[in-house]
Amino acid sequence: MWFWLIEEVESVRRFLGLGGDVLVAIFFLTLLMWALLLERWFYFVTVYPKQVRETKKSWLARTDHLSWSAKQIRREMVSRVAMAVDKGMPIIKVLIALCPLMGLLGTVVGMVQVFDTLAVTGTGSPRAMASGISKATIPTMAGMIASLSGLFFVNQLDHKAKLAVDKLEDNLKHG
């Protein structure tokens, strides 16, 4: 019944072994990045609509909407929502930038292993160099894939956040 899960975990473990310690680090960075991306998506689906309703309710409860102080209060309300919308986004962007750099580190580590093998064996034995070559290429590929997938979704979230804050600001001005 659970054999398929055990087989999948074993294949992931073997893949991580091919890429070495750097690939394991990329794996955990990617897990963290996706956890934060999912948290932001969850925020937009569940928390943000409630926050907008409360902000509108608070604004409409005010009698004064036109004075300078009322405009400053509206600006502060929008800023609070904007801060909540952007929460965690810089960390996600750093993780996205870090993934390909970790892939390049894997390339360096793998190539050092290849050169070490060449120094020890003295010849260009492909079998002896295969481990280093896989440690050089697999982390690079994994870092790029992780970064590109995260980049697509963080851009979607950034766009959604900007539109959400602009819409709230317009609603408070006119409504």
C-alpha cells in the first residue's frame, strides 16, 4: 500500500546523492521558498479579503473623509495593508536569487572533484570522473529550475499585491 511512497522517497534520496551536499542545500532552500510562496497565496485567498473589509469598515465609520488629517489616516490604513501584503516577499526573492548561486557552487565543487580524480588517477578515466561530473551538472540544473519556477510565481504575487493595494486605495478614496 505504501510501497510507492517508499520508492519515491528512495528515488529522491538517490537523486540528492548524485548531486552531493550542495544539491541537498538547494532542495531545502527550494522547500523553504515554496513554503513561503504558499503562505503568501494562502494570505491572498483567506486573510487579505478580511483585512480589506475591516479597513473599509473602519474608514467608512469615520465622519470626516476630506480633511488633511483624514487623508493621512487613509494613507496610514493603506500603508498597513501594503506592509501586510508585502510581508515575506523580500525573503522569497533572496531565496530565488540564492538557488542558481548554490547551483554554481555545486558546479565548482563537482569540478574540483573531477580535477582531484585526474590528479590521483593521472589519466582521463571517464568512470572515475563520472561522480564529479554529475556533482557539477545536477546542482546547476536544479538551482536554475528552482529559481525559474519561484521567479514566475513571485512575479505573479508581486503583480497581485500591487493591484490589491491600488484597488484598496481607490476604494477608500471614492467609497
